[in-house]
Amino acid sequence: MSQASNPLNRSLSRRQALKVMGGMASMAALAACAPVPASTGGAGESAAPAAAGGSMVVAHRKEYFTEMETLFGDAVQAWGAANNYQIETTLVAAEAFEDFVAKLVAQVQAGEPPDLVYHVRLVQQLYSFDALEPVTDTVTEAEGLYGEAPYGQHSTNFIDGEWYGIPYIMSGGGAYARRDWYEEAGIDPASLATYENRRDAALEVSDPSQEKYGWGVTIARSGDGRGFIEGVLQNWGGHYTDEGMTQVTFNSPETIAAVEWLAEIYMSDMYAPMIPPGVLSWTDASNNEAYLAGNIGYTHNAASVYAKAKADGNPIFEQTIHMPTAIGPLGRKLESGGGGQFNIPRGAKNIDAAKQLALHMLTPEIFLPISLVSAGLFLPAYPEIDNLPEVQAAYEADPNLASMSAATKGDHPGSSWPAQPHPLFDAIAAQAIIEEMMAQVVSSGVSAADAVAQAAGRIEQLADEMGAFES
């Protein structure tokens, strides 16, 4: 089902809005408590805005690698100073289950949205609340300069014939492993193509007496946990809906088999030696910390873990290998090209300036210094930038970067597979349905079949609340 043939209900009811955002407080209350953006300082802060400019607010996603926040903020402030805009910047929550969507929608409804937002995904959900301005003209200009944005950006940001997000970056990430641990055990980590290969190898390299745990992967409520669970479910053949989005298909033998496979890892005595203490309560920062401390040998994470190791001169950086996308019983590589985008909220006061700032952040002289220091966190989203000599030289010098870049060029639609992106799938993530399903099995002793059935029921209820299957 193409996005163009799937018009969305752009004025969700109050009840639907609350369900989509995970049962948060009422929109009125959110608007009342929406934070005033805090300035990060910089060149444009102290000077009074000139008559030709003015004041702007730019919101950007909190990164797990703070150096990138600083580089981004500094570039925004420099543009503001050069164009007579005093810019306030504010960090916003990073994950789907946090409050970014709720607060931004509340700000739009209150008539006080930021002028420009950088975030990752969630465009479909924001569009369904009529919270975004179209930016087709700006994307057309960007693609004219730098080439056509990849599938992952198009599938997320192009809705009903218009662009609602300006492609900015592709996000490196996936599986990372300690090359030295595997080689000491006589294992070539590059040869571990399947989930089962990687599970078994993680056990072999583990030594709890030395605080060496091979399986640094969480299934707790977190972006990393959800991404890993979802990857396993899909690689076993499970999915939330059918291709045409006519019904929920989650309660299937394939989904149950995937849940059973996952649960065994965390519940079986056989695999206990490879499981780090506290893994079932990890946050998104926890596996970064454990990996960088040298306690885990394999993890799933954004490129922030690799970027942080490089920035800190951590010797683990030289021993890290980015693993190719794993394959499950489905038998094919489900490779997604996720990334980040600029959005202009509905009712922004400086739409033209926001578009100019977004294009400025894409210019190679601004983008490349941020991208090249990011060690995979900010990969190019346009082919003409990706093909620049500086970028290609970085890929040659660091095969991990090249591997991360290659993975972003896949055409797998991600969470929605086999359907196209839709607000329903953002809502499933916002309610942490599959993380809570796994917690029921691993921590509460619920059978995989019962937990999957309950999760399917929640998805069906959510789809009904949103009118997701209405033609």
C-alpha cells in the first residue's frame, strides 16, 4: 500500500490523541506545562535581534553522544548570528515512548510551537495530529542540490503527495562486537550471520568471573530494547498487520516462536553466564556504559556507542566491529534505512527562516564537520554528499563506517513491515507494547502464546481507537 493511497485522518479525536500518546495527561494540561525553551548559548545569544531578523526557537533531539548536541547547537547559533536571528535551542526527548510528540502537539495547539525541529522518525504520528507544515519546496531544493533522498527517508516523510520532513541524516547503528573477545575464542565475528550464531558465540566468549558478558542486549523498555525485539519478531516472520493494513496479524505462530526464542535467552540456565547483571532493567544509556566499560562483548545500539568510544580515545574503539544485519528463520536480510529529519511545526512563526536554516545545515561545509566527527551517528542522507571525497575517504579508512552506511541504504520499511509507515506503528512504540509483552514472559511467567495474544489485543484496540483500518 503506497502512502499516497493511504490518506490519514488528520484530526484525531481527543480520545484517540490520548491513546496514541500512551495515555498521557490531557492535551490542555500538556500545553499548560510545556517547557519554555532554554538557550544553549552561543554566538547569537547576547546580541539583540536586528530588525531584519528576529527571534527563533529550534528544538533538537537529545543524543546519547553529547558532543553532537554541542556541534549541532553551535552551528545553529552561528547561522542565527550571521542572519540577525537570536535563536533559543532546546533539547527534546529522544524516544517514541517519551513525551516529545505530546509536548510538540500541545505547543502547536497552544499557538507556541518551535520554528524548527530536528528529530528521528515520528513524522507519521505528528502528521496525523495536523502538527506539521508541508516542506515539499525545501525538499525539492535539497534534492536538486544533493540528489534523491533514500527510501527510508521517503517512506517516513512523504505523505499523501507532500513532504512533511526535510531529510537530514541517516542514522548509523545496529550490532557491535568486541573483535578481540571473539578472536581470542577462535571465532571470526564477521562470519556470524544469524541470530542463533551470535547467541551461541556470545555464550562462548563469556566469563562471568572476569565480568565478561557476551550478550549485552536488553529487552527492557527502551529504544534499543524495542528495536532488538522488533528485529527478532520480523526475522521469525512476525508482523503487526498485513501488507494492506486491513487487520492485526500479530498473534501468529511466527511471533510466538520468536518470543519463545528470545525468552529462553534470558530465562535459561544455559545462557545465564552471558547475561550481564541488571540487563532486564537497562535504559538506552546502560548498554553504552557497559560496552564502553569493557563488560560486554556484543550489543545492539545506535552509533553513539562507537562515536563515544572514538571521542574519548577509549581503546575499545579499535577493537569494535560493526556487524552486518543479522538473518533469522525468514531467511533474508531485513535492512532498514532509518534517519533523522527537520520538521516545521504547524503555526511556526518563522517558516521561511526555518527552511533556510534547514538547508544551511545540509551544506557540505556545515554538515561534513559534524558528520565526520560523529563516527556513524550522522551519516549523509543524500547521495551527492555521501559521494564527496571526504566521506568516501572516511569509509575507506574505517570499514565500520562503510558497513553502517551500507545498512542505511536498505528498502525494508521498518516497524510497519510488510505495510508502509503509518501512525499506528509509532503509537505501538509509544505504548511500549512489545517490551511489556516480553516482560510478562520473562519476569512474570506468562506463556509466550498468552503474552502475544494480549499484545495483539492491545494493538487491535489501539488500531480501533485510531481508525487505522478505516478506508
